[in-house]
Amino acid sequence: MKKKYFIVVLLIIFLGIIYFTFSNWSMKGVSDNGTWRVVYKKIKEIEAGGSWRVSVTQVDEKEVNVKKLEFLENDKVISERNEFYEGRDIDGTEYTLHPFSFPDLYYGDAPKKDFSYFVIIIWEDEQGKTHEDKIELK
């Protein structure tokens, strides 16, 4: 009888390890106006070494001028981008002045337990009015 319980416990531990190794756990958020989507997830590529990244994408087709992107951990800015480059990278990737031609805002550590995470996007609409969207990642 003890042998059966031992095998069941071992099997549960084994399945738990497999689940946490291969699961695609992530944090996500969408702006209140539906314009922006943010994803904070683990990079699966071997070269990344277990890094995590924050990606920001514009969901709609509005013409906007993004002024600044900020990634906050417990209300502290840990990554920001306010300059957007145009040109070709060494690997041939082309970038434009639009910040979402290369949407990754942050590469780094996994999210910490019981910490809050936000992305702030400061942008101008077609009329030149400045907006700020704060997106909570859950």
C-alpha cells in the first residue's frame, strides 16, 4: 500500500515539474480605450537563457505619435523608451521611428510574487492632444 502512495506522489511531482517547465505563464493587460495590448512572458528561445520580456502592441489602426513607454514594478520605472530609431540592425531587422516596429520594451527577470506591474504609454492623437494610458498587468 505504501508503495502505491509513493508512486502516486512521485507521479504528481513529475507532472508538476513538466507543467511548470513547459507552461506558457504570462501577465497581460489591455488599455481602457482598447488601443494597446501588453504581454509580459517568458521567452522560449534557448539563447534567451530564461529571460522574460514585455511587449507592447497597438491593437487598432489609429494614427498616433507615441512619445514615451514606461515599464513599472511597484510604481518604480525599471525600463523606458522615449527615442525610437530608424535603420537596419546587424541581423537585417529594419526599424522605423514607430515604436512598435520592434515592440519589446523590457528584457529581464521574471515577475516577482506580490509585486504590481504597469506599462504607461504617453501618446498624441491626430489633433495633437496628449494622452496617457496606464495598463495594469495581471
